[in-house]
Amino acid sequence: MINVDDINEAWGWSGLNAVEVLGANAFGNLIIRDDEGRFWRLRPQDLCCEPVANSRDAFDALAYNQDFLNDWYMPEVVKLAELTLGPLTDDRKYCLKIPSALGGHYGRDNLATVPLPELIRFSGEGAQQFDDLPRWN
């Protein structure tokens, strides 16, 4: 698992001051509690880290939100990654070689595995570089 110092070093610029990692999924997404009691989701594939709940009650309610749960567990993409790359070892997570935020897609040719600390560091540095650019919606 990754420690909060690594997260704060990579993502502290975003306003996150992590104190606890509550969970990680197969693609290195993290649920993080900050020093103000907010809950954040770090999505390395999207070069994104943002609050998902402002309180414990709001966070607990996400356990009943099917859209959130499907997005968190990513069942179709995890299955594709397992078929393409095999099962994960304890020290690695699946990732996109080219993040979706940069036009990467969830296809066999864009999947890889990486140690979680490297994924968090890479995504935080990449997101910071693009933070001041205009967003296209």
C-alpha cells in the first residue's frame, strides 16, 4: 500500500492533505480521508483527485450509490485487464499507459501494470502540469 506522505507529495498542490487511505481498487484509485474529515477519490487514469464526500455520513451513503460503486469497482475494465495482463501481484496495480485525460482508452494495447507509488507520483505530476490549462467540456 502507499503511505500518505507519498500522496501528499504528489497531490498536495491540489489542496489535499491526506491523513488516511481507506481503500484502493485494481486501477490504483484511492479513497483518502483528509485532515478536515473530507473524503477524496484519486483517479490516476483521469489525472484527477477530488472530494467525493464532505462527511463520514455522506461517504457512507456512497456504499448505496450504484453508479459510484460501478465506477469504483470498474468490473468490465478489470476483467479486460486480467484477461490481457493476468492477475495482479501484491505490489502492482493496473493502469493506462496513456491516461484517459490525455486521450488514452481502455483497450488491450493501452493497459499495463505499475507499482502504486509510481502511479500516484506520475499522475500527480501530470495533473499539476495540466492544472492551469483551459478545460474542454
